[in-house]
Amino acid sequence: MLSGTKSFSNLRSLPMMFTYLDTTYLPVLYKDEVLDMTRGRGVSLKAVSNQQIAQTMLYDMFTISQKNSNVAYRGKYANIMKSSIISQSLHLDFYKNLTIPQAQTFQSILLNKKIPATYPNRTQNKMMASASQMVDIKSSYVAGISMFSKKISAFESIGGQNKLGFYTGTGALYLYNGDEAFEGNYYPTVDMTSLAGTTTDHKTKPITSDNAKYLNTQAWSGGVSDQQNGSSTMHYNMKNVTGSTLEARKSWFFLNGKIVALGTGITSKENLSTETIVENRKLFNTNLNTFVVGGQTINLGQTKNITTKWAYLNGAVPSQNIGYVFPTATNVTAYKKTKTGNWNTINTRNRNEIVSANYTGITISHGKKPTNKSYSYIILPGKSKQATEAYSKKIDIEIRANNLNQQAVFDKSQNLWIANFRQASTLNGIVAQTRGSIMIRKSATLQKITLADPSMEQSKIVFLVPKVAGHKVKSKSPEVSVTTSGKNWRIQVNTAAKNGKSFSVNFGK
């Protein structure tokens, strides 16, 4: 790409450019959609759609990838490009917003029969600690959680753009499965104070300056990941965002085909209705998108209070189905309704244009002036109605803790235990001598332990983990040191870099 230039042709760091495609850009794409949590204020601008950004990224990624000398690498990105756009290319306006080079490249790829058109089976969990975001990639969906920290603003607003973005970084959960939920007129109609995944009192305030920082007063905002599964976790309050006294401690656990959401310590002095938004999803086809809560079908225009252990949203294809399970019977408000909004309300650069869209939603009420309220629920992407109801009767996830200091789950199907310790404490025989997050994955012959410091403030984290007879250290990250403390392994991690990275140690025979 830079051959023939005098200054850049021999730079040894050039191969890193190809690495960036895999580590930074590809994880935030689901086919021809880019995760909106990475777009900042751009989500509020109607003129530039999610797909336009994704298609530009795909074109640029393909162009760079084809300069790689590795044939397999070039082939991988050719396959990604073709399989990502092939469905959208059937629409009459597919080429409308493309540049001529983009259109020519896309057309040549689509016509090349040697390039596979099947979307690759991608599986990855990635904690983007410096952005306070986690991405979970599975074969039929991509999920993202968007948080904020002492360094990362809850949202950005410049020049009258993204005027209602207050809650977009306060634990918003984005689930992409091809149902176009975040496309079209989503942002002006969704109610920006009721985003899925957030706990909200619906409070906002006037934006008085451009590019202001809406920072968390709490340091706890990060997560732990072993690249296959992970947990993101956040302790926050809304003081610097909306001026509210609302605070909460939340964790999300991204497992295989399951997303577990825990919240506790939900407290506020505001005389405002506070609730957790389990779902608030724009519908692709109102009649096709059947919505069932605890066996009751919710029709358009209906809102019901139901105590239930499960709910289900029917998709256009099986992979777009979504199941919702409550480990304990929970009183929820469920609705299916038409919402109306104005593009100009969220961005002054948009025309004054009133639009509408249909939604289904599930909320858990915490009342006014809540004190230490909590919730738990499990999202099952791609599960059928029958499978969701059956799962609600035989849940394979154990919630081991959901209190002010600890949030933890055990996934029996994987023999996987994940815990977030906000304070030094003990749980299930694991001793956290410092704050930190830990994952323990066990098999017949191996025990893999992954650790991280979500606060990114400590120079070290220390855990005591019970020894397994006959096991010894097989491999570990350089930053990890292991010693013996009675019947425990004492695992200390050097986190002086304070970058939120996950570290691992493997024990085995």
C-alpha cells in the first residue's frame, strides 16, 4: 500500500494495520450493521444511516485486507464483505449512497462465484476497556453493552447533535440479529430515556455547552473476558449526566446463547418513577412480531402488568426470535404500541420531521425514591417460544450473588463461574483480597482462571482460589504470579498498567 514511498515503505509496524482490522473494526460489525454504541453523536443524524457507515467500513476493510500477502487473510475479508452485503444488495436502492469505487468493488465481489456467500461463524467476547464497552459475538447475533466511566463520557453532544443521548452510555444493551431494530426511525421514536438495558428515572436536562463531559463519579466500569465469554460491570450514578441522585450497581454476563443481567443497589432521592428497561424494541413487522408475556399475547395498543417468569418476541426468521426469562417470578409492565417522535428533536441538523414506529417493551418498576432495589433477567437470542418457556422451568444459570459488593453467576452447562467483587470479600470459597473480577472455567483436566480490574485504579489484584488435587500451573500471563497460601492458590496480577486488560492462568495435571 505504501510501496514506492520514501518514508513509509520500510516501517516494521505496517503489519499492525492488518491486525487492527481483526481487533478493532470487525468486532463491532454484524453483517452490514455497525454497532451504534461506537458511532457517538452520529446516531442522531438521519442523513447518514447505520448501513452507510457499515458499508463504508466494509469497503475500507476489504481494500486494506487485499494488500496483505497472505492469501487466506485476503479470502477471509472477501468472504466477510460478500456475505455481509449479499442480502442488502437485492434492494433496489442498494447502490444509491455508494461512491463509484465502492459500487464497482461491491458488484465485482457479488459476481465472483469463487468467493463464498455464507456469513462466517464468528464467536468472540471482547472487553474494550478503554471505551467502557463489551462486544459479544455469536454465530447468529452480536450484542454490545455501552457503559461510562471517570474517563469515558456517557454520551457526546456537539453543535445541536444528539441532544437526548444521556442514557446511551449508562448500560444500554444493543442486540443485533438482523431484524433491523436499530435502523430507520428508531432514534427519534424509541424514547431516548428508555433504552434497553438501562435503569432510568427518565430525567434529562438542557445541554448548555458543546462537547461537555458527562462522567461517572465511580471508577468501577469495565469487565473480564476470556475471549469466549465475559462479564461487563458498572457502578454508577447520574449526578454528572442528568443531575439525578439515581445510582445502581449492574453486571451483564455474556454466555453461550444467554445474556444474564443483574442489578442491585438501585437507589434515588428523586420523586420520579424509576424502572429498568428489559426491552424496548422497534418491530420489523407488527403482525409477524408476536409478543407473548407469561402466556398472554400482547396486541398493538395494549399495556399489561403481569407477574411472569418468561416472555417471547417472535422474529421474521428463527434467528431473530428473542426469549426473556426471569429466574424468580417478576412483576413487569409489557406493552406493544406505536411511538412517535421528531428527528429535529434529537439533532438540529435534521429536518422537522415527525415519524412513528411500533415497539414491544418490558419494564421492571422500582417506584419513586427507591432504596437498594434489584432485578435479574436472562435474554435468550434465537430461542423459540417453546424453548423459552421450557428454559424458564429448568434454568441452568445459578445466580450466586447480587448484592452491593458482589454479583456472580454459575453456568452449569459450561462449568463456568464468573464474579465481580466491588469490595474485598469471599464467595463460594473464592477470596477476593482486593477488588476485581474473576472467571473460573473447569473441565476434566484443566482449570482456567481469568482476572481483571474493572476499576482500572489498582496496581495489583489478588485472589485466593482453592487448589485442585494434582494440579499445577501449566501456563499464565506474564503479569500473573502464583504462590501457595494454605489450601489455596494465591494469584496476584500486576495491573499497574491500569488498562482494564484480562489476564489468565491455567492449572492442570
